[in-house]
Amino acid sequence: MVWQQVYDPFNNMVVSTLLAAIPVVVMLVALGFMHIKAHIAAGLGLVAAVAVAILAYGMPAEMAGKAAMYGGLTGLLPIGWIVLNIIFLQQMAEQNGSFKVLQDSLSGITDDRRLQLLLIAFCFGAFFEGAAGFGTPVAVTAGILIGLGFSPLAASGLSLIANTAPVAFGALGTPVITLAKVHGYDLMEVTAMIGRQLPFFSLLVPFWLIWAFAGRKAMMEIWPAILVTGLSFAIPQFLVSNYIGPELVDIIAAIVSMTSLILFLRVWQPKTIWTSTSLKGHETDGGEAKPALPVTHYTRAELVRAWTPWAILSVFVFIWGLPPVKAYFNSIWAPAFPIEGLHNLIEKMPPVVPNPTKEGAVYTLGLLSATGTGIFVSAIVGALVMKYKPTEIVRAYARTFWLVRYSLLTIVLMLGLGTLTRFSGTDTTLGLAFANTGVFYPFFGTLMGWIGVAMTGSDTASNVLFGGMQKVAAEQLGLSANLMGAANSSGGVMGKMIDAQSIVVASTATRWFNHEGDILRYVFFHSIALACLVGLYVTLQAYVWPFHLMVVG
């Protein structure tokens, strides 16, 4: 029996919207204000989502349960699989001392914590976002920052803020490619449009990052380095997206930015070296920052050994992300399991889609092609390079699994919640509420992308969820469909720092368990403020000369 989604079950959009928001509100309030542990807060949100879907939206109970289960499986693979294996590599690097060598070598480039933050959280993180996405950059950069002595709140929150500018083109262009493929956008045109929105924020975010860490005065002390970092990222981002395509935007921009900053620091250093590792104004929050240990100078051979596991990781992640490699692995083994009782039994309805469209629910066990598998293989190779014995590797993996067990459970519950809201149509109700804002739609349509990523944890998922609605609404209002499709992706990047799975990844990487609410409260202002700025910029592009000249299509 096919069940058709209903987006206004009470024939009152205000009431329907308030009901649709209940699961997200329950989860956020429990996590951010009631200080409930993340896996319990996620469970409460999921229970609320099930209740709203069945009682308010009329979704069959069996379908609701299977949608949540389908999302939970997605949470384990690929998201949980990435988190488990990146922490596994980090654990082994810490145990044999090579992580300390890596930290000291980064400190050798500069002792200034602000500049280390630019190099690691922004540049290095952008590379991993472009190569892998799905939580990898936050896991890597937060782990390195906590090892350098940054407080847990600083390492977690700042890694999340930094991981914004590259998200729209993350994982080799997957979010944009998916947007174009699923909803019929011209790939190059919508890629170019995103490339005319995000470079401004790629320039802004490094300034914002240092201001959030150290304050305005300390930010101005290193403005030349911040400008070099932002410009050397923004310019390649614009050029590659407008003239080449979405696949390599982040990787090229990150490499150019990292190289430019390192070369610049050879000829310029700030007059005052910033040594604090806590957030300004939060010196007693986030636990005690580790004292900065005296930096030891190492031989070239020692540095090579310390960096080798991370170089191996970069190579494997990049190779695993290449579409031909993924296709090859999937051709070997990638069994697909249609979820019986859910697959093709739910129909999306107008105005979200032009005609009733069945929702597929096929879980593909793409274990070989998963990014987490590339990380796992690189971790094993790295462990052998670090001269671990096979038995030691097995014991380290078991310890890592036990360490992150609650984080994995949280991710499963969060993805169950996000998937259920998609299949029940409650997230679409929230989107339609924004779509009814008329002339203000460019602003609120951008915030729709922000909500999509905040709820699903993925710019790709947000584009799948709202990309079609953006196109329909834009055409009805006489706006460029490419403008609003791009705005969904560009606005969505600012929701990445508050999505539950990213926060869980950050708390796990910094070993700051059960403090997800503290992280959420810290990053929420930055997320909504930056999302509103993107919305204002898109509004200028929609209506105001000369910004309107940038609109494609």
C-alpha cells in the first residue's frame, strides 16, 4: 500500500510547522540546554519524530520504524565507519609518540596559536573536506588541535567553524553533482553560481575564525596572514568552480592556501606571539587546556616517520574518493537491500515535486568503496610503518571501538531521526514554511539549506531534500533557479557546524565526551549569524545591481 506524504495535515500551516519542528526542538533543547547526554537526547528526538510522524502526519507505524532503521544503518556506514577508523589511527599515533612529533613539527612552522589554527583547522581541514567529507576534516583537525594543547571547547568549536567554506564542494564535488543529477540543474551553471557566492565567505571565515578564538584586537595583529589564507583559498575556489568543475575545487584551493600561508610565514611573523589555547572569554570553560610543552627539534628522518601515517591517510582518502575507484570497488561487491515495507511505498507530492514521485529506500552496503574503508586501510598500513605488531593493532582497534561506542550510537540515532523526518514529510513542511515568504524568499530559501544540513548533517542530503523545492519556488517567483539551487548549498554549509553528527565527531575526536551541549551552545551563534549573512548576499544577487550581474541562468 502506497502512502502519500501530507505537508499540511491540519490545513493550518502555522500549526503544521510547529508540529514538524517538535523533534528537532526536543533534541536541541535536551542536548543544548538540559545537558542531557547526546545519545539520550538523540533518542528522545527520535521518539518525538516517530510520534509526530504517526499521530500528526498519519504515517503507518511500520513505515516509521523502518525509516528510522534505514537511517540508523546509514549512520553506521558511512559516518560511524569514518569516525571509528580516524580515531583508531589517531590512537596508534599517540601511543607510539609520533603524534607528538607531528605536533611539534607544526609548532615549528609557527609558535602562534592563531596561525596554527589557520593552518590546521582551515587549510588542512579543507583538504580533507574536499577529499572525503562526511566528518573526516573535523575528526582530523580537532584531534590535532587537542594534541597541540588547545582546550576541548576551542578544538571542537573552532574545527566546526573552520569546516564551512569547503563544504558545498566537499567529497570531490558530491553535493553539487547530486543536486544537479537529482533535480535537473545544469551542473556547470549551478557550480559556477556557488563559485560566485562562497568565495566571499571563504575570505570572511578565516577572519571570523580568529576573531572567535582570540578577539578582534588579536585578529587584527595577524590580518596579513589571514588575508593571504583567505584570498589564496577564495581565488582558486572561484576559478576552478567557474572554469573547470566541482570535483577538485576544495582540494586545489586547500593546497594553494596551505602552501601560500607556509611560504608567507617564512618571511612574516606577528610581533606578538599568541600562546593561549583557550577561547577568549571561555578560559575556564571546556576543561583545562593542556600546557604547551617545550618544542623538541627532530631529525629529518624522525619527522618523515611521524608524518608518514598522515601522508598515507591523505593519499588513501583521495584515491578512495575518486569516482572511477568507487565504481570499481562497487562493481566487486556492493550488495543492495531494498527495505521491504518502505522502498517505493511513500510518494512525495506537489508542490515539492511536479508529479507524485516514489521514494526509494535501498540500503547499499558499499563497504569496499566507503571512505571509512580507505581510512581503515591507511591506518593499518600506517600502523605497520609505525612498527606495530598485528596483535597490538587488534587490541588498539578494540580499545578504540569501546572508546567511541556511545558516539556511534548517537550517530545512529541522529541519522534515524533525520531519515524519518524526510520520509514522513515533516522536514518538507519546514521547507514550505520558508517557501511562502514571497519577496524575502532569497533570504529564507538560503536558510532552508541551513536547516537541511543542520537536520541531516550533510550538504548532499540537504540538496536532495530541498533542491527540487528551491527550483519550483524560484520559477514561481521569477527568480533564477540556479541562484536558489546554489543558495541551498551555500547556505547549507553554515548549518554544518551545528548538525548533531558533526558535534559528536568533534567531541569524540577531542575526548570531551558528554559535552556535546556545550559545543552546540558555543557554535550556534556563529552558525546562524553566518547563515544570515549568506542569505543577505543571495538577496543582493537576486535584486540589486551590480550583484545581480553574477547570477547564472
